[in-house]
Amino acid sequence: MTDFARTRAFFDLPADVIYLDGNSLGPLPKSAVQAVAQTMQKDWGQQLIRAWNSAGWVDKPRQLGDRIARLIGAPAGSVVMGDTLSIKVFQALSAALALRPDRKVILSDNGNFPTDLYMAQGLVGLLGKGLELRIVEPEAVEAAIDEAAAVVMLTEVDYRTGRLHDMAAITEKAHRAGTLTIWDLAHSAGALPVDLAGAKADFAVGCTYKYLNGGPGAPAFIHVSPEHAEHAEPSLAGWFGHEAPFSFETQYRPAPGIERMRVGTPPILGMIALEAALEVWDEVDLADVRRKSIELSQLFIEQVERRCPALALASPRDPARRGSQVSFRFEHGYAAMQALIAHGVIGDFRAPDIMRFGFTPLYLRESDVLEAAHILERIMRERLWDDARYMARSAVT
């Protein structure tokens, strides 16, 4: 069994804060501070450019990819790190479309994260060829899969409501139609067990700054099924994705397998912080994380619905149908969330009226959940949100 008291000690948590926003940005792992400082002082500072070899910087994208692979049910050698999630979405989608050149439809849903849809819209405009981005309701995805679809591109856990897609069922339906799948695991990796190999997913992407606690702007990952790894064509053909980058050839030759999905110079300081953050997973069972996150989220729902009748549950009530977050609707949700934050409970807001709360057992306790619900009750009962201070919109919500 996972010792969650021990994992909580792994993080540098402010004493006066209940943090329910790990689904947006994970907290700071204590070991990351020393790891980054050592890399800056010892490796960068003393080794300078030699550290690409002496400190093994050049191999970090693949090494960390293998560590991520264990958390998402992917085989070793099928995941590589680097760049941002948007870049990885672009790579996966362009490669998938190239594998189905006679098909014209990219199928997604309106619960997909907007950047994924923006990448698809950009590719449709760039490539032309009669391509179409078809967006349906989340519940309509399976029925919408047909032989016109080249790719089904979905975020497994809806960023607004936490609704959880059935990856295995959708992938099976897609493959029966000859359609490829791309799964965005931004709200899945580190939150719940994922089995990419078991589901036979074709491509997957994800970020590492949420449940994996890699820090703001931490590098993203991409998975390509071994079935496609030697055939996928990365339209972003970067230097580090070349078969022999230091041959400095003018013509691109893709590296073998997943290495071809590397693009630019890897962000080493971000990768070092992520590497430190991933240490906690050496002693964590994801099944325990899932079980505990359900317990915490169920407790929160029960408490909030009893204490705060003005809030309406926006997440699926069945915990098996949602990820590790709970969302409530409230007309004045932005102001209420700002008031809640001012009183020491940090969640976040998603337009137009969603108050989001993330449940991460690595550092969140039952007592935190009960106290957060108590403070939220006070915010609502005393209308503390009805204050001009809390209604002024910040750039990040």
C-alpha cells in the first residue's frame, strides 16, 4: 500500500493553504530545488557545454520518456520528452493524417482542450486537401466514428468537468473503422491508471506540470505505438529528430522509432526538475492513487452538496466516469473562487461558470477536504464572493 503521509512530505506545501489545483499545476517537489541548483552550479557551471555528454543531458528525453511510459501503460522505448504539449499534438496529428492519406475527417469533441482543437484547425488550414475537423458532443463520439474518419483525437479526461472517456472502447471502435486514435493524457497521467498498450492506442500526448508535478512549463511527452513508430512522419522535422544530428546534413533523415519525434534542443533545467518530481512514483501504486482520489472526491461532493446548495455538480456523479477532479457550476463562479483562494483554499475557474477542484492523494488529506468544504460553505452562506475585489478578472483564471 502507498504511504500517502510519506508522499506528502515529498512536497514543499505552504502551511496556510489547502491546495486543490494540482490538476492545473502540481506543487513543488522539495528535491527539485536541489536537483536544479546542482545542475546549474555543477553541470552547467563547471562542465559548460561538456555536460551534454558528461552529465548525460542529450539522453534525458528518452530516459524520462521511459519513466513516463511506466505511468501510462506504454512499452519502454515508445515515449519521448520535449517541447510543449501543443507541439506534441501537432506532431501526433500530422503523423496520423499522413498514415491515412485518403481520409478527410479529424473527429473530436467539444470537451477536448482548446489548444488541441486549435492545432487541428491550423493543420486543416495548412494542409488543405479537403480536410475537416468534426466536433461532436462527448457522448456522441463513438456513434460518429465511421470510415471517413482518419483520426479520433480526444482528451481522455475533460478539462472542465472531469468526464472520463472509455479509451479501450473508443479505440476498438475506431480501429474497426480503420481510424487511428490520439489520446491527450494531460489530465490522466499521474491521476489514474492508463493502459495505452492494452487499449492499442496509436498515439498519445500529455503534459507533466499537472499531476506529475514537473513545474510550470515542464516538457511534454509523446507516445507512438511500436506498430507505427518506423512509419510515422514527423512534419516538424527537427535537428534532434534526425538520425545523425551531428552529421549536419542538409537533408532530413528520421531517427529510428520514437526518437524521430524529438524536435529542438531539450529544455534541460525543466527536465531535471521533472526527473526529481518523478522520484515519488518509485514508491507509489497508481491503483492506490485512484482509490484514494475517489474517496476524497466523493467526500468533497457529499460535503459541498450538503453545505452549498447553490452549487450544481457539473462532473459525472459516478466516480468511475470521471478523472481526479470535481467541478461545480455557479453563476458567480469566478468571484466565488477568488474569495475561496483569498481564504486559503486554492482551486481554479473555467469559463463560463465552472469551479474546478483537483484531488491528488500524494499530498491531500481527508482533513484538508473537510476544511475546504467548511470554508466554501462560509464563502457561499455569507456571500463573501459578492465583493468587487473578487470580480476583477486576472489574466490566468
